[in-house]
Amino acid sequence: MGTTVLHDVVAAAEALAPQIRAARDEIETSRRLPDHLVQAMIQAGLFQLNLPSAMGGPEAPPLTTFRAIEALSEVEGAVGWCAMISSTVSLFLSRLRVDVGQELAGLPADVRVAGSVRPEGEAHPVAGGYRLRGRWDFASGVMHANWLLCTCKVMDNHQARQTAAGAPEVRSFLVPQAAVTVKDTWSVVGMCGTGSHDFVVDDVFIPEEHSFSLADPSQVAGTLFHPRLLMVMAWNATAANALGMARGAIDTFCGMASQTSSTMSEALLRDRPLVQTRVAEAEAIVGAARAYVINAVNTAWEVVQHDVSDPSREVAQARLAITHAMHESVRAVDLVFHAAGTNAVYRKHPLERYFRDVHVAMQHAAGLPVHIESAGKVFLGLRLNEVGW
């Protein structure tokens, strides 16, 4: 894809800021993205940033995806989250045959995916494919998705089929949105606008070719789809979502501090030494974490691109930087939230939304402390057999 078009993806995300800002209340109360915003994001390609170019997608390099998701998340975390989730799954479509991916994407490509890589369903083999049954939760963007990713255990005589390693055999399936039933379950403290409801699939036939395993080799060439970079490329945008919200929270607080005092003092927040210190600390935290992600992800990209024989340390640095950035984003938001005092609890101030949303985002698998432990193992010379390490 041309450089100009890639820059346009980021510019398009930035240009949506006024439209997103105007829809923030609707996003929160309706617990979904409004149709007019979804259409604008479709036009900008923001739901399929990692879709292979061979399937009609942008196939954006990681830092382009990072900047686009970050720009959306600065304004509204739920918008960045929905773009991040769908774009991540569009990366996994590289495991499909190219002609199948083209068929599913359509012309022009329009891939909007919700679902889960967690095997919460059963896939029963039949002639030509599988019959699926199951219920999946946390399906972010399910209300505007056109495909649902349904990850299942493959069954054999009512028992999960086992791999050679003795683990259940798992496959992911692309199920059309019309074939699922959405259950209204998304009543939550934060990220309300993602509409991450449960959904049910009840005895739906899916052709074999509409499924894949994350362990399958990519069917398209390109650094973006290299097996050693699988989770770096998948979760790079997750860090961008958290860092974008942290940036939005800091900027929102600075605006508030220039106009607001508190019940205990008439002095503006901005004129108080403790507030000045907290803002500086938050800036340093976010700036350092962001620089670490950008440097580490770019380095991992370059060493894999140049076919370095063992990129383990670079991959570990990138994985660590992603998880670290999520934790640091929460820390930075907490600093400015508490610096705002009692002002922070009012919904008339957008700061409380960032606080709620970033804490919910932190529950994503990319933020799990085990990734920090795994990176430490690599730095200590231990080899890992886990996917994406």
C-alpha cells in the first residue's frame, strides 16, 4: 500500500475527532457506536487496518496502526477499542486462503469483526466443514460487525479432539452476523460504548475453508504476518488504545485545571504545586511508555524484516513494552484523576470517562502480568514455546 494512503489512515482517524466528540454521550448511553460514525470509520478503513493487501486491505505497518488507534482513543476510548479489536482480527485472516479472504472481505473490502480467540464453543466435523454451537462473551463491536470470530474446540464423539501435545484442538471460524443471536449483557463500569455483548451460535454450518488456527502459517507474504510477530502485531494497537486514553485524560485535566477550583480552595487547580507536579509526572510516564513501545515494536519489526536468525530478545522487548504501556497508562490516568479532587467524580467532566475506560481496558489479555514474567524468562536465557514468543 502506498505511503500516502497509509498517512491518510492516520489523518482520517484524526479528522474524525469532532464527529466522535459530538457523539460521546450517545456512545455511552446507547452502548454502541452510532451508525453514522461506523460508516465514517468504514470509509476510512479503520476496522481492518491489518487486513492483507491481497485481500483488499490496508496492510498497515504497526506504527501506522498504532497512531490511528491512538488518535481515536484520545477522543473516546470505546471508539479506539472497537477499531483495535476488529483490526486485530483482520490480521488473523492472513491464515485463510487468499481467495477465501477476498470472498469474505468483499469488494471493496469491508471487514468488521467481533468475537473471541477463547474457545468457548464446540465445532462438530461434518462433510465439508463443521457445525458450531456455543456462547461467547466480550464481543466488542458486535452491534456493527459483519463477521463474528467464533473459536471452538473441535469435537470427536462428544469429546474434545486432542493434539499431539495432549491439548484440545482449537479452530477459529468466521460466522456471518446474521447467523448469531446477540444477548444484551453489556452492563459495565467502563468501555460502555464498545457494546461487548454475548452472542450465541446454535448449530450453524461453517465451511472448512472459513476457519483457521492461529498456529497455521500465513497464506500471504509480509513482515506483518510473520509468526514470531503474531502477538506483537495483534497487541501493538492495544497499547495504543491505552496510551491514547491516557493522553486524552491528561489533556482533559489540563483544560479543567485552567478553569476549576475545588470546595476547599478558590485557587485554580493549575496554580497548585501538587497539581503541577502530578501533571508533569503523568506526562513523563506516558511519554516514556509510548517511546518504549514505538522503539521496541519498530526494532522487532526491523530484525524480523531482515531475517535475523533469533529475534527472541527483540520480540520480548516489544511484548514487554506493550504490557508495560498499558499499566503505565492506568498509572498516569490515576494521577490526574486524583489531582482533580472532587471534580473528578462528576460526569460533566470527561475525565471520569477516561478513568473508567482505561481501568476496564486494562483487563485485556495483553495487560496480564504473565507477559512481564515471560519477557524476564527470555532475558534470562530461557526459551519459550508459547505462541507469539
